[in-house]
Amino acid sequence: MGEFVEFIDNSNQRERRFGRIEAIVSLLLPQDSDHPQDALKMSRLLRHDELGIYCSHARSRRGHKELWMIEEDYQIIPPDHILGRVLVWLKDLPQPTFYDFYVSEILYRNATTNRLQIRAVNLRHRHPSEYVVAPNPSPVGNMKVFKFMIDIYNDDFGTFRNVYHSLGGIYIQIGNMPFNLRKQLKNHFIVGFIPFGGHFDDVMRPFLQELRRL
């Protein structure tokens, strides 16, 4: 996830678009409701002629390699719509040796006016993959490195009948599991409980320390 790709547009099979893989999602199709299908949640990269009111002579003169990222405007596409990977340089990151396109500005929707506005790329929302620091390669041969996504959530529940005070449970789930396994109760693992008057941060602190050591 987080890779930039060229893909086929859902509404026009002849249209080729550029975008970023934001997430892998599962879709329940009416004809196959018991077997969810994997799909890709894509953000879009716009060409200059798609900028609308922000299309200007000054921007067009920067060259054909510039694209504009639009935030929170996603498409859900099947995996076979991916045509291939493209190298995109987000200019708030160090410049790579090779790249096909670059992004210096983004479009976002103003929550007050509900209109698209433009701003510098360094003000974008970062993709979760950008916060993951890969460990140094293993000195022993070509040992593979695996990444695990852990979902952590808490839920309050009553302990017994009419008891006023609730108890908080903290749970984790392995996000790498396919959808049909993630929805099973046995694959939600309990970390601990938050007693009445306790604080979430106090309960989580030792668990997060163990994760860092792991």
C-alpha cells in the first residue's frame, strides 16, 4: 500500500488514470455474498487539464511531468484494473534518483465551503505507510522482512445486569488476516480491561512498550 500506479477508470474503460493505493478493502457482491472480493481503494492524481478553476498558464508551463494529488476523493477498483507501477516524487520528500512524475500541490475539500482548494504538498495527509520505518536488512543472507498491521480498539460493557459502572475492554486484531477470518470472534484478542476510574493510557502503556521491544 502507498504505491503509485496507473489504472483503468471505472466509468470509462478507455481512460487511463494515475493514483495511489490507499488500502485493500473487501466487497460483498450480491451474487456472491458469502465470499467477499478484494478491491483497491485508490486516490487520484490529476493532470493539468483536470484542475478546473486552478488550470492556469503558469502551472501548464511547469511541464508534463507534474500531477496534482486530490485528497479524500477515492475510487474502488478491482485489482485487475491496475496497469503498472509509476514512480511519483512527492516534493515534501527527498528527491529520488528516478521518477516519472512529481507532485508539488494538492487539492482538498474545504469543510466550511465544501469547495476544492489548492495548497502545497507538504500540508497533505500522510499515508500510514510513510510512518513505517523498515529495519535494516538482515546480515544473514536474504532474510525476508514481514510487516504486520495491528488494529487496537476498546469497548465498554456492563459487568452484571443493572450495575451502573461499566468495564472497558481493550482488544487487538491482526489486520493482515483476510476478511472472512477478521470477522470471526475468536480472532479478536483481548489485551486487558480498564477498571472503573482507570485510564486507557495507563493500561496501554506496558502493552505498547512490549510492542516496541518486539
